[in-house]
Amino acid sequence: MSRHGSGGPSANAYKNGCRCPGCTEAHRIRQNKVLAGLASRPRDEVPHGRYGYSNWRCRCGTCSAAWSELMALYRATRKQAAGKPLTPMETAAVAASREALAS
């Protein structure tokens, strides 16, 4: 199903669900420009932590560690709901999350 409206293939139509070749190519071009812009930013402008990892694609030690902790908490939540045992990192992430909520 086409979602072009009156403008033809575009990155915005891709965002709205169209996966035709024209929209897919427009989206790929836009994403490459966005990622090139992020890569060219000075490192001190990147907000380090989990948002730096996900939004800015920073892979420094601080951002990678924060993202790992977040993903461990996500996995732990799913495992707890399924009644499965947690790894030590997941257990630590749950404990840290509880401490943060308590304070």
C-alpha cells in the first residue's frame, strides 16, 4: 500500500510505513546524512551515558557501560516475568534500579 500522498516517494513516507524501493532509498539517504552529522560532532558535545549510546551512537566506555546496564535491566525484567534465573549482571542491574527508586 502506497503512503506517498501527492509528493511521490520520500523518507517521510517510509517513516509512515511505505516500503517501496523509492521510499526505502530516500530513507537510506536521509539516515546516512543524519549519521554523518552525528559522527562529525565534537565528542564533548555528546551527552555521555545511555542517551549518548542510543541517540548519538557514541561508543566510549561510559556510554557502552550505561547501555549494558540498561539492557541488563531490560533482560532481567523479561526473565523475572517468565520465572527464569538472572545472571549476576542482571541481578546487579535490578538491585541498582531498586536503590535508585528508593532514594
